[in-house]
Amino acid sequence: MKDESCLFCKILAGEIPSAKVYEDEYVFAFRDINPQAPVHVLVVPKEHIPCADAIDESNSLYVAKCFEAIAKIAKAEGLETGYRVINNCGEDGGQSVQHLHFHLIGGVKLSEKII
Ligand code: AMP
């Protein structure tokens, strides 16, 4: 289901251009417009799930498919020595686009580590 006001739904619909790196039935992935590392890909479910807090048994298949895609994209991007997957959720989590997405970041030794 599409949210007409959602930036990532517009990208999924092709209404806003993106640099696609992967697509399947459940998942779309594209390069972040403001990359924080040599590889910075946003992995997005094709269902409009607003945030991690909205994941439930009706939509969790999309989350599993996102992580299957992450493993494939990481291999395709040459991230064999590792990478980081980040999800920002809600205001305190710093989420700026209200459509669930996972940042896949790598291609460099990542230094800033919270946990
Ligand atoms: P977050 O702050 O976790 O919600 O992440 C949103 C991400 O979307 C940020 O890293 C932005 O740089 C990225 N972003 C915003 N607009 C676009 C766009 N049109 N194409 C690609 N990435 C975008």
C-alpha cells in the first residue's frame, strides 16, 4: 500500500529518481543521496511501513526480505570484511523519512560506534 505523501513511496513508484542497486518482489534498495561511507545503500520494503515500531506479524515478511536483500547487496558491493546496518526509529531515534528503511553502510573501517 502506498502513502501519497511519503518520499520513499514516491521513489518506489518511480515518481522521484533514485540510484537503484537492488529490487525484488518485496524490497527496493538505492544509494543514499547523502552518503556517510563509500557504500551507503537504503534498503526499503515495498510496503509502506512507517517505522520499526509498526512491524507486526502482518508485515514482518518484508523485514525478513530486507535482510535477505542486505546480505545479497553486501556481497555485490564487495563488503566481505563487514558492514553496519542501521535503523533510525521515531523522533528520538533520528528518523527523518517515515517509511521503514535500513541503512547499509560500509566500504571503510567504521569508527563511530554507539554499541
Ligand atoms: P533517516 O534519517 O534514518 O530517516 O534516513 C533517511 C535517509 O534518506 C537519509 O540518510 C537521507 O540522506 C536519505 N534521503 C533523503 N532523500 C533521499 C533521496 N531522494 N534519495 C536517496 N536518499 C535520500
